[in-house]
Amino acid sequence: MRVFDLFVGIDWGSELHQVCVLDGERKKLFEGSIAHTGEALVGLSEKLLALAGGDAQRLAVAIETPRGPVVETLLEKGLAVFAINPKQLDRFRDRHTVAGAKDDRRDALVLADSVRTDRDAFRQVHLGDPKLVELRELSRLQDELKAERNALGNRLREQLQRYFPQILQLGSVYDDAWIWALLERASAPKEAARLSLAKLGSILKQHHIRRITSEEIRAILQSEPLHVAPGVEVASRRSIASLLPRLRLAHEQKLDVEREIGHLLEQLSAPDAEGKVEHRDASLLQSLPGLGKLTCATMLAEAGEALTRRDYTTLRGLSGVAPVTRRSGKQLLVSMRYSCSKRLRTAVHHWAAQAANWDPYWRARYAALRAKGHQHARAVRSLADRLLAVLVAVLKSGLPYDPTRKAAVPTAVSPQLPSATEGLA
């Protein structure tokens, strides 16, 4: 383990950062606040290097956030930066005061002192690969756009339920662009009922819809409409006219980001001029059953360091599949883990559910777990735990997933699986 003799604590803030520097004997060498500007952060790194006599190897910097301009500036100067979970920092704070008061100066001191005495509780931060950083931001942007699209779709559905519920029988108002076009053409029940078969067929042809015919749509639109109070229809139509452009924009932006994620994964998985794959992990991950491009992107973005270390234990904790055990005397309680990366937890849950849906081996394992009395969520977490172990084995071997190497699983009656996004709890 690397030996340090100067310890820096930085309490990160949006405008000012509080800094404290201790030596090995806990003597305070520097304390002050630094503005959140490029010039001030460079000045901080130069100040720290001056205290260490120009030797960056002597300095250990502790901070709560594992990324951001402060962290990246210090890493570029060659300093070792260690991150810690805010909950752990709160426990370290109790060493210095039991009052529970929070103070930026004290937090900086606690960070510096904790990295001096308990460095094993910290996680060293490294500069990420530029493409993985880009992938992380795209993955998070995709989640944001999906949430925005769903929120707008919920509002659209609510308005249609008020006066025009029959149009909901045609498909999903969240992502069926042809339904949006239909609403733009005729958002009132009486107008929609008068649409000709030719106009309906034109909308279907423009959006390449074949699962439903113009005659079926017309029959639904001509059904008896709801009788609503005067003014309700006008108000709802005005709201829908405002919602549709925003919903279409969010949906199109989401699709664009998903395409960019796919292109970036192809670049990460493609061999270079020498025949070497730049990030072989990306191609290995996509070889596993049920692990699609978006889930793969989330895994690489949120658990990149653990995947690089092939650290199965950390992956279990980060994704929430490792249970929490509480033992006191003769009492033993095992519960689901809630302290984890929510994005990674959702991605791994979706991965396991998709594997159980589409792969016969994992579907049989899911059925066997349900036959033992496990609820859906617990069964999916058990599958996810096993899949993570297989993933680590694949990464260590450097060979794609081979389904023929799996052992046989006792045949069980396969229950109907709920939706992949159900039962997270």
C-alpha cells in the first residue's frame, strides 16, 4: 500500500470548497476556502504540491464526490484522490463531535483525518476513459429523457381519459407517433369519427403501421363518446395541443441518444488496426443473454471500476442484489439492500428478467426458484446474483458467453413472468 504523509480533506460545495491539510501527526498545515473557478482550483493544486515539496506522491486527498472539476483537476496534477460515501463520512464525524452539528470546516477536517487513519474505507478515484465518460453521460441523459417522455405521456393519457378514452384502445400514447398524428388531425371525438378511411390509411402508411386496419380504427373512433361538462373538451384539447410537440421532441431526442449509445458501443467493441478491441469488456458483456445495449451501457457507466477489477463482491453491492444481514444474539434477519446505485439496480433487474424471458436455461432457473416459494422480485435478484458471477467469469476468461457450458437445471413448470420492470422491491 502506498504511504502518504500529507492528508487533504475537501468539503465540496457549489461555489466554495473548504480545504484542510494535516500531516502524519494530525497537525494542521493549511485551512481555507477555495472558489469554484478554474484559476482557484489550479491554485489549490499548486498550493498542495508546494506543501509537499513538489512531490505529489506524498499527498492523499479525501472528498465525497468521485467526479467533477475538483477531482479531475487534482488527478491531472498527479495527486491521489479518495472518495467516500456521505453516510460513512457521517459516522466518522461522530469521532469529533456527538452534537450532530454539520460544519464545512469540521467536515474538511474529518475527511483529512479519516483518510489518514482509515484509508481502507475510501475508494481511490482514477480518471475514466473519455469514451466511457461519454457513455456514462449519454446513458444518464437517456434515463432523463425517458422519464420526461413518460411524464408527458402520463399527462396526455390523463387528458384523454377525461373526454376521449376510446383513442387509448389504439395503442400507447407514450411512443406511438401515429396516434399523435391522429390527435393533431382530429383531437375531438366528433371530428375523429368523421375521418375518412383514406385519411386514416394515409396516417397508417406514413408511420408504417400494419397491426391495425383503417376499418378497425374507424369503428373504435365512432363508438359512443363520453358526455362531459361544457368547457371540458375545449380545455383538454388545448392541453393536448401543448403536450404533443413536447412529447414528440422528448421521444425523438431519446431515440437519438439511444442511437448514439449504440454507435459508441460499436466503437468500443470494434478492433483497431492491429486487431485489438479497445474495450473488450463491451463486447463480452453483450454476449450474455438478456443484456442489451442500453443495459450494457449502464453497466459500463455505473460499474466501470468494479468491472475493470473483476470484483464480484462490489458488483453485488452496487447493484443491490447482495442482501443485508442483521444478526443480534439468536436473531438473524436478512433483507433486501436499498443502499446501492439505483440506476445499476434497475439495469441488473431488467437484465435478469430479460434473461429469464428469452433464455431457456435462465427461465428454468427462474421457474425452479418460484417453485421453492420465492416471490418474483426475490427470484429475479437471485438470477441477477448468478448472472453477475457468470459475467465476472466471462471477463476473467476473456471469452464470450457460451450457453453450452451450463449445467442442466431440473425441469419445473414455468410461471408467467411479470413485466421486467415490475417487482423491484
